[in-house]
Amino acid sequence: MELALTTTGVAARWATARLAEAGVPSPRVDAELLLAHVLGVERGEVRRLAVLDAPLRTDDGGDGAAAARLVALVERRAAREPLQHLLGVAPFRHLELAVGPGVFVPRPETEQVAQVAIDEAARVVARAGAAVVVDLCTGSGAIALAVATEVPGATVHAVELDAAAHGWAGRNVAAVAAATPAAVVHLVRGDARTALRELGGRVDVVVSNPPYVPPGAVPRDPEVAEHDPAVALYGLGDDGLEVPRGVTAAAARLLRPGGLYVMEHAEVQDAAARAMVADAGGFDAASTAEDLAGRPRMVVARRSGGAGSGPDARPAAGRTVTD
């Protein structure tokens, strides 16, 4: 097979067909990204080379080296290993984050959760000159780093308990710090329910994408079910919201009066998530905000007692519903 893949066009067509045969949802995109990774170029350049049917080779290997690497990667993707693991990175908003086995791969739907936190932090900075943001269950550090890089003046504290995920977050925090020294993220290894006690009552925004999948709801996609760590998926309890309840209680402790809480959940958990916030106490009435696809994917609430509290102070993030 390696000997037959002599041109970029042939390689791209073979990889696309192989991935389609394996049931990969986006075979052409994945094939082009894997080929770009092998060749060390952008995806657009792969498409140009494929149209030209240019010879398949890299600068540092013989004619067969690129084909051999591509075949190996395509076969791993056909076995439903996550594309992000094969590439070593995952896009999140304007960032490119290092990911791999042991850490949850950030999803596009979480970008809108980050947007709510970013918008609120920016409002606080505009009013007060600085903002304190906490990201609980940070995983790869995606939300924390998005806030830190997009909101000058925000100081972000990111909490992760799992050792493997904390290691990936550390790599990403270090990489962003080197590229953007003004982006401040303090990474803490600890329990989201009890960490950062010194910040109690002083935080402007608490954001979280905690594990929330119920025990019996095994994800359909092999990439998720077989490769995302269970600790990042399953929220415990019959409804999957046992961990989120602890995160919500922590948010109530950390937030200043009027501070904002936003937490991602499954689209079938909107009513349960609003009830969870109500049961925690200390918040104004919670609302559900939709993601960009119109699905109810996050609960949003303000800590009671501040000037920013009340139903007129809910942030805009698509249509919202309340009980």
C-alpha cells in the first residue's frame, strides 16, 4: 500500500476512502488533516498539492517515508483513535492545545460556555479594572486559557484533581505563558469542591465543564467512550450531577455577591441543573443558555446580594429559559 501512494492526490483519495469505510464521521477532513500533519503543511496546502497531484514526500525522508507514516496514522484513525490524539493538538477558540491519552479533548460546544465567562470577565474589567475568574475541573486548561488570553486584566485560577489531566494542563499553561506573558493562569492540583478557600467571596466568575454523564449513558462515539478518561465523563449519582453539585456548592462559596456562575451540562439536564443551583442556595434564579446549535447546554446564575444580581442582569448567550 505504501508503494502505491506516490502522489498527494492518490494519498488523499485513499485516506478518505479508508476512513469512510471505517465509519469515521468526517473522512475527507480527517484525511487532509492527517496528510497535512505528515507533510508538515497546512490543510489548504494539502488540497493544493492534491489538485496538482504532486509527489508525496517530506523534506526529511525518502519517497516512501511519508506514505508509511500516513498509512499508520490512517489505520489508527480507522480504529477510531481520536484525531486530536494523532495530531497531538486540539483547537479551542483561537488556541491550539496539547492533548493526548488521559485528558478530555475540548469540544466546540464548550467554546460558548467560555464565551459567557469571557463576556462577564470583560464587563468586570471594564468596570473595575481587573477580574478574578475560577475554572473548576479545568482538564486541558481550555476555558481558563481562553479567558486569560482574551480578557486582559483577568487573573484566572484553574483547578484540576486528576494527575494526568493536570499534567496536560500544565503543558498548555506553560506554552501560553511563554507566548503571551500577560495571560495569567494559576494552575492548582486539587479537589474542585474544596480548592481555593483563600478566594472565598472574592471571585467574579466561576466557570466549569465538569463530568456530568449519568452512569448508564455510555457515549455512542468510540472516540469518547474508549479514549476520553472516565473521570472526565461520568458525574456520579443516578443523574450524573453528583460532581456538578459539589462544583455548584464551591461556586457559591467562591463568588462575590453578584458574581456569575456558568456550568456546562448535557442537553437533557437543563431542568435538573437549574434545580441543582436552586437547591445549593445563595443564587438568584438560574437560567439555561443554549449553545450555537440551539441546544440547552449550560446553566447560568448570579450569586445573590450584589448590585449585578436580579433577573435583568442575566448574560446573553442565546435564548434562555427559567422555571
